[in-house]
Amino acid sequence: RFAMVASALLFFALAGVASAAVRTVDISGFAFAPQSLTITAGDTVTWTNKDTFQHSARVAGVGTTPTLSQGQNGSLQFMAAGTFPYDCGIHGASMTGTVIVRAAATAPPTQPPTIAPTPVPTAVPTSPPTVAPTVAPTVAPTVAPTPTATAAPSVAVVVPTQQAPAPAVSNDGGASPLLIGGAVIAVIGLVAFALTRIKR
């Protein structure tokens, strides 16, 4: 963009220089010819001395040329519009002239280049973060304590010992049948008691 603007300004500057003209005025016989000259703002006027005497052109508000000998010339540029009377810087009011400067034609305004709007980038939607589901803690099942088997109390079975009855003394001097029967019962009871203890 800057290069385009710079090129446009340079183009108009060169066009302005090219359009500026150089107009000439001869100095001869102690007079300026033509005596009145109309130019455009930006133009340059060149005075050429054709007399054998030295002359110059002195323009109020613009400047004065160098003193010109025969065959020499001097120039002044008129930038502002208006009417500028002038005379010879050596001979004064006896040699006068006028330069009428018209305003330069105004160039149409240059339209600035159309700048395409910068597209606004489309924002990519941000996906919400994926939240991992919360896993409920696994509760270990409560194991009921195994009931301890209570040992059945040992019951001691006491088999009463039967005393053998006193031996009856038979009249015949031998063992009585009652005594023998009691002894047998006592032996059977002892055997039964012993077997019960062994099973436990």
C-alpha cells in the first residue's frame, strides 16, 4: 500500500514538473518584449539580454535575476497566482514589464485505493473437557464372623460302683449264689464304664 501511494505521489510530482512551462522575454533597445506576459503558476520566465548594455529583471515579491551582459539570460519561477510588475534592476522605471500569473488547474482528487476488509478468523469452538465418570467405591461385603463352635461340655458319667454285698455265709460252708451274681454284675458295670470312656 505504501508503495502504491508513493508511486502516485511521484507520478503527480513528475506531471507537475512536466506541465510547468518556460516562457522567454527578450531585452532589446532598453525594453522588455513582450512587455506583458501571462503564465500559469509554477511556470518559469527567462530574460535574455540582446543589448550591448547590461540589464536585469527585478520582480517585487519574487526576486531579481543576475546582471546580464549581452547574450546572457536569467530566470525566475512564479509559484503564486497574481499580477507582478517588474523593472530593470539597473535602469529602474525607464524599463518596466508585467507578469500575470494564473492559478494552476486543480487536479481532480485522487480516490484512495479501496482496501479490502481483513476477514475476521472464525474461532474454532473449544470442546469441553471430557470428565471421566466417577466410579463408586466398591464396598467389601461384611463377612459375618464364623461362630465359634462351642464345645459341648464334657459330662462325666459316673457309674456308681456297686459294692459287692457282703458274702453270705452259707450254712454249707461254700460260696453263695447271691455273692456270685453280685460279682458278675460288678464286672459287667466296670466293663461298660471302660467302654464308654474309650469311645470318648
